[in-house]
Amino acid sequence: MIIDAHMHVGHENLISEDMVSFLKGKGLWKEMHHRLSPEGVTEALDEAGIERGIIFPLTFSPPHGSWQALNDMTAAYVRTYPDRLIGFAVVNPREVAQSVAELERAVGELGLRGIKLHPSMQEFYPNDEAFFPVYEFAQARGIPVLCHTGASAPSHPDKYSHPLLLDEVAVKFPELRLILAHAGRPMYAEAALLLRKHPHVYADLCANVGRRDGEALLAYVLLALKVYAGATSRLLFGSDYPIFWPADFLAQVRAAVHGDWARRLGLQAISDDELEMILGGNISSILSTFDENRGT
Ligand SMILES: [Zn+2]
């Protein structure tokens, strides 16, 4: 089964104004309106031949309503397509106690199955001890934390998203399933350091297409994480939909593994079995850790 482990959704009232104007400025808003809907997401999965997608909001500070409303939105998408969509919850790093209470609700009542953090957009250091109760909750429940790492939009400070900040988190929470979104893009060496050192740190591949020769970049990322960290069982396919298209990115990942770039970089070392795990098996085993903890 192929699973897209990184997809964004949103509703007009729940997307921050800067993101709406960014999308409008690019002439994408009209299309995004549909693309960010439950139907848009499942159509994109269908187009790519992907069975399931993990979804979470595009932004974290809704102009109307509370941040908790974002989790209600994600849960409503999952209720619309329960066989296709898996929801991850958001938290507010400025309201840590409320975040833990909200996670109880999001996981217990809404059926969400992971946490998405974006330190650059949310402007917090993910290794801040004040935020540790969120990791404690996630570790105790077997809930994966998907954390943006590396470069983000020009309006967000990336000092918060350096992958090495998460080294301390992995040291203090060794059983936490911690996923480095974008594999640290372009700080792949730091991501490889974390994956080699910590057996429960993972990386997703999305948005590593580069301004040119995207497949070469992907091949390089795969090579670094496989050869240095031996981590093919902890690499996850994800598209960063709707910024990137699942069908296109899936083709690029396959080309990076099988194509000319792969041969030039010695990537024949990634087997078809390993590719299958990257495309869905690895995230399935993370989610089954959660299911086992929950006793289902
Ligand atoms: Zn993303």
C-alpha cells in the first residue's frame, strides 16, 4: 500500500491571511480552494494511484476561531473519507497545557493519529523544555510527531527549524517516533546524523526537488540517508500536497531510485523491497505502534 505521509488541507476561514494572499498572488487560490478540500485531496491520491494520505492544516493561526478548530476540520475530512485519510493534530507552542488537553481530545475523541509541528511558522524552538509535555504525551501514547525541518517560506525564520534542534528532543525522548519533514532540506548531513544516532527518528522526502535536476537531489538525499545512516526502514514518501503533486513526486522518487542518477550515484543499493517500504510500509509500522499502545 502506498501512503502519502505529508499532505496539507485547509478551509478558507481557517487559513492564515498571509497564506491566502500568497496563494492569490500566485494565481493559485481559486484552484487551491478545491485542492485543499476533502474531494481535492482524494482526487490527487486517485490520480497518483495512492491508497491513503496523512493530512494536516496548511497554516496554524486561523483568522477566525480557535487553533483547536483546525483539529475539528482535519477530523471532519477524515470522517468524510475514513478509508483514505489519516489526520494529524496541531498544537500551540504558546499554550502548552492547553495543547496537551487538546491532544487528549484530538486523539481520544477526534481520532487523530499524530502531531504536526512547524517551528518556523509557529516561531518556537522545538527543543524548548517548556514544550516537552507535548513530547511526553506523544511518547507515552506512541503518537508520531512530524516536525518541519530546514528551509521554509521567505516570511518565516528558519532558525527554529534546524534539524539539530531535534537531536536534544530525541536524546530526551528516545522512544518518541520523531519524523524530520523534508529530511532537513538542505541540511541532509544533519538529518543523517540524527537518523544514524537515534533508532526512532525518521525522515520524509517531500519537497526535495531542487531548482534543477530534482531527481539528482532526491537520489543524493536517499544515498546520504541510506549509506551514512542505514535508514531505508525509516524513510517516508510524502508529497507536501498541494504545493507539490503526489503523482509527479511519486514518479520522481521512483526515477531517483531506478534512473540514471541512481546508477551514477551508486543507488542500485536501494532494492525494490526497500522502495516499497519507503512508499508505505515504514509509515504503516509507525502507525501500528500507536495502535498497539491504544490496544486496538
Ligand atoms: Zn508541508
